[in-house]
Amino acid sequence: MAQAIRFHETGGPEVLEWESVTVGDPGPGEVRIRHAAVGLNFADTYFRTGLYPAPLPAGMGVEAAGIVEAIGAGVTEFREGDRVTYTGSPLGAYSTERVMPAEHLISLPDGIAFETAAAMTMRGLTTAYLLRRIYPLKAGDTVLLHAAAGGVGLIFCQWAELLGVRVIGTVSSDEKAAVARAHGCAEVIVYTRENIAERVRELTGGSGVPVVYDSIGASTIRSSLDSLARRGLLVAFGTASGPIPPIDAVQLAVKGSLFVTRPALADYIADPAERAELAGELFGHVSAGRIAIEINQRYALDEAEKAHRDLESGVSVGSSVFSL
């Protein structure tokens, strides 16, 4: 019997339940996967709390890596025994095995371990579209990145350094500042004792940065806007501290004709060709050792409640995974 984490009502980490589930045969266009590792992402908490609505009861998680055990009719791009990874709907990655649409799967190179894949598929593809699709960055540009010691942050800093992009990162402690610097972050602001916007102006000769990448949301939106150069772009790609409050369009003009986008990974990997291109670039960097994936927290799958508490408390550094 397969095991899975499910929730029957929204709320805190305590609503996550460890259950036995029946996994049948894959239907047309589907595959059955046995998971080897499952990714833990802050976005998972949005489904659990109800910020992202899901029909209940529901599974949990959108990212995992493992082996294809069976294929349904019409599936030609995968076969039994293939190593795969994925990120995206439908929910249900927090499980030992599952049936899901084959169209969401990504072939995993032999040189990348399952745990590494589970720790980086969502974060790595997010970094890929942030750096390669949102804004035409060029060598010599300086950007501001919040949560520079987080799972996305550590990948972003390394990749940006490869591109010649200077990253000013924000973190909550000196310990996290050291981690961010070790992964390519050029300048680090400890926001618990420094004014972010003022430090950004100091570090950029008063001009501000052309792009701010903000996964925090409610608590950082003001400092993000105040850190931008004239005609700068705020990329608000997460809401770890809570939903972003309404933005007064007039203030965007007052602050320098600013732009704001709220992107979602799903819209940058919906096209199979684009997803393959972004994944190929990501896997290439990781396989060659140019980008290191830091897994600093490992949990058993039945420890999902503890994992979510750790994630929301801010104690996590780098990526977290469930090891099966």
C-alpha cells in the first residue's frame, strides 16, 4: 500500500495527515511513478493554508523525482525504468508513489541524483525564468534579490555570477549572509539591522537597481519599490510574508515610472519546448558543477508537519527534501 500526506481542511501544519492510499494503473496519457525524493517548497504552505485554493481533501506537494513504473496508453516519450523529475500540478507529490499526467515529466540525466533533482527542479526552473526570461540582463548589471540564502536564492546567486550579474542580497542573519556570499552574492544586506533601500542606494551610487526579485511580499514591497532605479522592474514572484498589498499606480509614476510583474512558474514551463530549453540549461550547469545544489534539511515523508513548521519559521537554509 502506498503512503501519502493529505489534508482534509486548510490551516496550520497540524492539518497534514499521513495516510495509506491506493494507487491504480495509469490511464491514457498517464504514468505511475515511484518517488525516490520529494521537494519541499514554500509554495506548498500556500495550498495548506488556503491561499492557493484546492478541492478538499487533497494531496500535498508539486515536486518530486523517481522512476517510471508503468505507462498508460498513448505515452510514447517515456518508458518503464526511466528516471524523471517534475514540478507543477496536480497536487500529490508528498507520496511514495502516484499516477500523474506524463506531460508534466522531465527526463532526468543519469549524473543528477534524485535528491538533487527534488531539491532543484522547482527552484532551478524558477531561477531559470527569472534570469533568462523576465528581463534582458547583461554582464555588469546589478540586481536586488530578497532571501538570498534560500533555496532559490543560492541557485540564483551562482547562476547570476556565471552571467556576470552583480547580486545585492538580503538575509536575516550574519550566518545566512556568509552562506549567500559563499554562493556568489556580491553584497549582502542584513535586513534585521539595515535599511534595505538606503543600503541599495549606497551600493549603487544613488541610482538604485534596474530589477528587484522579491519572493517575500508584504513585508518587503515598500523597500523593493524604493530600491529601484528610474523605469525599474519589480519582479514579485512570492509572498512568504503574506500577500502583496494593493499598489497605487500613481506611486509607480512618482517613484520613477516603475514596472511591476507577478509571474508564475507555470506560465514559463507550459510550452514543452521552452521547458526543455530551461531545464537543459539548468541541468547542464548542475552536471558540470557550475551550480551546486545545497540540501541542508532532510526529512522523512511522515515528518511533513515538522518540515512545514521549520519552513515557516525561517530556520531553513538552502533547499529541503523528503528522502524516501
